[in-house]
Amino acid sequence: MNFDQRTQPSVKRRAGALLSALALSAAVTVSGVSTAKAAECENPDELTFAIIPTEETVAELQLYKPVTDRMAKLTGKKIQFFMPTSYASVVEGLLSKFVDVAVLGPYTYVIANSKDPNVEVFATYAKKKGHMQEEGPGYKAALISKKGSKFTSIESLKGSTLALADPGSTSGNLMPRVVFSKVVNMDIDKFFGKVIYSGSHELSAVAVLKGKVDAAFVATHRFDNVVNKGEAKLEDVNILWESKPIPQDPFVYRKPLCEDIKKNVRETFLGLDKEPGAKKFLANVKSNKFVPMSSEDYDIIRDLKAAKDARKKK
């Protein structure tokens, strides 16, 4: 009997067994990698939701209750509501993994995302037309002064007192320092006699109306809040300058959260207009619905930030 003929079936069997073993090993390895990847995502027992501060941040807890209830229902998680003291405190909460889902200002988002790409935007408001606010997922920075005052033009504001909202605000700090400074051909700290931070757009608007400051940069939709509370009318102010549209406040989450959690957080907001109990919330935030957003939608803010940073280095 030919040796090759005798041994061939045995060799084939061994080869087949080896291939089967390798295939099994590969399957186990792939399965192990998949399991490892799945295990890498974060699946906390509860989610912490935070918002940037407004004039009445404490009242926001009740305002957002339909949202947090819906998020709890869809994610199956307990939702904690974080009361911030500044824009920066929300960012620090995200970076430290204390906060999982948040509302940021556009500029604050860009800063947070540059520090940690895991801070990921997924949606924003589609605002209704308001008093100063235009319809859509954008808003403007507006320079206002009190009607009846001597401040009726940009030129008349030279040497006056200006209120900005917060160092982390897009329309209440970044736009004035980068874009408006080109209008007056100098840094706003040199153009205005005094520049202060009020803490919020609403407080800036009220400061103008009460004569505590001569002018302020406010977000158009934030000024509408003051009007809706009966503290002002659009005709009470002069609008001396407006910026180009800025994307609305981004809603973000931490990217390492498990995909099903992120999917349900997105659905919390993107499907909110179909939730009967959330109609009051949408009415309160003067929006028709939420729309999807991506990081690229905020590139205009990144360009502004880069310009501001370049000016600082000169």
C-alpha cells in the first residue's frame, strides 16, 4: 500500500480538525472582542442631566420634569437634575463624568468638545418665532440699549458701560469680542468704558432696562424670556446691532455611554413633540420640536473661537 494513500485520510482529518479549532478560536476571539467592546461602554444605574444657568435656574427643575420623566421611562434609568452655578460648572461635570446629559451654550460646547471629544452633540431646539427671536434652530446676538436713553447708535456707546452674560457664552461674550470688535475696529474693552459680566442674558437685559448698565449683548431668544415674564417689551429697547445666525444651544451626552442609552436619550428629545405631556415644555421653551445636530454644525463657533484665541496671542 502506498504510504501517501494510507496517510492522506489521517492527514486530512488532522488538517480539518486544526482548521475547525482555528475557526473556533477565531470565533471565540471575535466574540471576546465584541464582548470586551460591549463591556467598555458605560451603563450607569442613573443619569445626571444638567443645564447652563438662566435667571431662574431653580425653576427649571419643574420646567424640565416632562423631559426627565420621559428620559427615565425610555432609558429605564433614574434621572438626577444638576443645578449649575455657571457654564463652566456644567462642562466640568461632563469632563469629570459626573454629568451624563447636558444643555450647553454653543461656545461652551466647542470648548468642552475640544477638551474631550467624548462630549457629543445630538440635538437642539427648533425655535418658534418670538418677539426678537426668528424661527428655526438658530438665534442671534443683539446689542441693546434702553429706549429713550442717549445711546441710540453704536458710536454713542463709546466709553459707556456694557454687560456681557458669561465668559462661556457665545452671543454674550464670544460674538462681541470677535465679531463686534471688528465693527468698532478695536477690542470691546477699549471701546466701552467698563465691561461687566451679569451672569445671564436675562440679567443683562434687566440691567439695561433698569439703567444699571448702558448696553448689553443678549441672545435673541433669551431676551424673549424677559418679555414673556412681563419685565420688558421689545419696544423698550434699541437694537443697535445683530450678528449672523448662531446654532441654538446644543444638547449633548457623553459618548462612552452604551448605544441603547444614547439612542433613548436622543429619542427623549427628538420625539418630544409627539409626547402629549411635553407640549407645555415645548411652549415654555418657545420651540416647535427638537432637530438632530452634529459636531460639524458648530464649526462656525470653532472658527470664532480660533479667531478669538489668535487675537489673544497678538
